[in-house]
Amino acid sequence: MTNKPLLDATILQVCAQAGAAKSICPTDAAKAHATRLGEDDLAWRHWLTEVRRRSVILAGEGRLVIYRKGKPVDPTDFRGVYRLGLPRAD
């Protein structure tokens, strides 16, 4: 079972560490979460699907933005490579 609040907090924390003007790769959040749980070096791979799932929810709540090719996308309708960031004031 996933600890959703902990994963959400990790995703948002990694985005905050990157800063409001930058975005992160989902693997950064997955790696941080696996490390936080004390898992081995390759365990982050297991978390990628859940990072995506939780990111869509966080984006729907307005707490996160999902980017594709540098532009915000509809969190319910995107494919391929994506990045995550905090909402920007601009």
C-alpha cells in the first residue's frame, strides 16, 4: 500500500527545492521517495507509476503543474515525457 501523503509531500518538496522557475523530472521525485523509505538504489523504478498518478491528482488540486515540452498540459490528458513544477505566479 502506498503512503499517499508521504509521496505527495516528497513530490512537492522536490519541486520546491528546484525552485518556482524550474521543473523536475518525475524520476527525481521517485528517487527521493525511495530514499526517504530507505529502499535500495533501483527501488525508485517501482514508484514511477505512482508518482505519475499522484502528480495528476496534485495538478487537479492546483498544487502542481505538469509540463510537456515546457508548456503546462491538461493533467487528465497528456502523454509521453513530462516534467513537474510548482504553480507559478506569472
